Amino acid sequence: MSGIPSEFREPGYRSRRLQNWLLVGFLYSLFYMTRYNFSAMAASLQDVFGWTKGDLGIFELVLPLVYGISVVVNAPIVDKLGGRKAFLIGAVGVVFASLAFGAFDFVVLQAAQWAGTGDARTMLAPAQLAGGQTPHDLAVWMAMVWGVNAYFQSFGALAIVKINAQWFHIRERGTFSAIFGVLIRLGLILGNSIAPMFANLLGWKFAFWLPAGLVALFFFLNMFFVVETPEDAGFATRDTGDAVHGDAAGKVTVFGVLQKIVTSRLMWTIAIASMMVGMVRRSVLDGAWSSLYFRDVHGITRSDTMFHVAYWAVAILGIIGGFVFGGMSDRVFGSRRAPVVVIGFSGMVVALLIFVGADSLALGGAGAAASFAILSFFVNGAHGMIGGAASMDFGGRKGAATAAGLFDGMQYLAAAFTGPAVAWITTNYDWQVWKLWALPFAVVGAIAMATLWNVLPKGRGGH
């Protein structure tokens, strides 16, 4: 708690902040659930619609591309509008997009028929679809709807960072980033394990419809019980100790914030590192390809216990990684973010090599699950630092959403290239190449963040 002003430790303040944080945080987790339910269901949807890996690559292109553009475009809007309102707008859009996506189940007259297992699977009969649609045509239409979901999803990370930048002092934000990582991994559990359970019980559309219902519930809870700033809750203004954009009177313009961010080598270096996180995350860990990998290589589907064990292990190790990295940043490195991000990227290299070795040694689904979990530890730790802590530190209270938009947007724009690339790699080569191709991105990220090893955000006066 060293270096944290006493007003941030007042019991009443911390209690009200916790209420805010829990409601905002659970809604953010549900945003992840309504994004990553597709990743968990990708193999099953491929079975139903008879899609190729190239068809799935359309989704893995559209979602990160739309999200990456939207998070940059919407960021100044969120800084101007406020995190709470932006979050509510995003929630409404996510609900309707998820309901529309699940409704495509009614287009299926007869699911595709398959024979064989793993990479030797062959289609016996294509899906019969209403309106004479081909599976590829339907993939395009469904990807467009999923792109609408991605647009509204973009409000989530911007809003949560914007709100919490106003409630957390800079010396607390490493720990905040750990909690940020918990929310992400909780959302991944919900999307990768709980949503498939809904599908097993009720049909695949409920993997999208029931999460939409949960988002709707937390929309109302956030609308009635969340406030934007400590001042809105009746507390005195607090100095969060971070970067400040604007004059002494606190005036701020979108142009002023953007100018500070886009002309800063520091900010662009962090953005490059965020891009590298995105390439590793979407290529291997969090994209649609993991469910195909488990099915095609190990014969594990969403109905198997090992499928859920794998994703729970990914979540748990990711959560631990977030707390370890957050604590190291605040307590070992004096709230410097770069050193722990370098450690994170270095760990990704080791984890990917372990993953290659696990399949080379024929360790089966358990070896794959352990490899995913180790990779999650390092990816989540690094991502939490960049997306959670650094965006607040260097954007400040006034520009937190704009900074988060730059970092998150660059991550997803880079990740958009992984959709077609991984579809091509996994079609023309084996899954070992899929793992190895992510290695250079981790190396580049480590080098970029190493150049910022001793950097801390400046307080009043800007960067």
C-alpha cells in the first residue's frame, strides 16, 4: 500500500468502489462470454454448416478487424461520453447481435453429414439450408452479424478502463490489471465451457441466446447501481497520480488527447507490443482454432470432460498470471509495466516450445491442455499490463479510453491477419506449424517493451 494516498484507502470509498467494480466487471466478463462462445463453438458450427477452415477464417478476420477499427474510432467517444453510458450502449448492441446470430439455426434444414475423425474427416453430405444458401454464403452473412457484435463489444474494454481510471490510484493499477485479467479469464470460462454446456443441453443457438440474456440482466444492474466517478458518488475529487491531458483547470479536448497519444513514441511502442500479444492470442490461445485443434488432433469435442478441463486450466493459470504480473509490477518494479511485459513475452516463447514438444512426445489431450494453460499464464499477464494498467497510466483520467482504444485496437487489427493466415496454415500444413508461426511475434514484443524498461508515466505536465 506504500505510495497510495490515504483517501484511496478510506473504507467507505473502497466499499463503494468495490460495488462499482463488481457490477462493471461482471458485465465485462459477459462481454467476453458473448465473444468467445463462438471460439468454443467453432468446431461444432463447422460440423452443422459444413464449413471449411477458410470459412471459419472469415469469422477470425471479421471479428478482430471490426473490433480493432471500432475500438479506435469509439475511444474518443467514450472519453467524451463517459464509460457508464458507453457500456450500456455496448450491452444493448451485444444482446441483439447475439440473438440474431443464434437465429441462424432456423436456416438449417439438414445439418452436414460427416465420416471419419481428426484431419481424416470427410463430408458425406453438405448441409441443406433454407433459401438455397450455400454454406459459404451463410458463413459470410453470419460473419457480418458477428461483426456487428464486434462493434458493440468494442465499448466494453474502453468503458471499464475509463471508469476505473477515475477510481484507482496509479500505485494500485498493477493489482487492478490482475483483476482485469480475472474478468477476461472468467469470461473465457463462461464462453468456452459454460456456453457449450448450454449447447449440449438445448442446442447450439442457446450458446448465444442465454449469454445474451445474462448481458441484458447486467445491463439493468449497471444502469441502476453504477456511477461514473467518485464525485458522482459524493466523494471529493482525488488525484490519481497519472498522466494528465489538458490545462490546470482540467479542460480536455478529444484532439488534445489524440495529439498526445499519436505523436508519442512511447505510446506507439506499447501499441506494437499490444499487436504482438494479439497475434499470439488470436493465433493459438483465444481464437476459433483451439476447438478445431482439440477435435482434429486429439478427438476431443465440447461434450468431453477434457475439453472443459483444458479451458478451466487456461482460465485458472491466466488468472494466476494476472495477479503474479500485477503484483510484480507494483511491488517489485515500482509500478513499471515494461519489465513484466518482457517477462510475459519471453514466457510465451517457452510455452509455445513446450506445446510443440507435448505433441511431439504424444502426451495427448492432457499435454495439450497443460501447454495451453502455461501459455495463458504469460499471455494474460502481459495483456493485463498493457490493456489494463498501461492504458490508464499513460492515458490518464481524461484520456484512458483513447489510450485503451489505441492499444486494444492495434492488438485486434494485427490479430485480424491471423484468420486467413491460420486457415491457410492449418489447411496446407500440420498443427505443429500453427504453433511455431506465433513464436516471432512474442520475440518482437519482448524487444519492443525492453526499450521501455525504466519508463513511468509523468504526472501533471504530460508525457
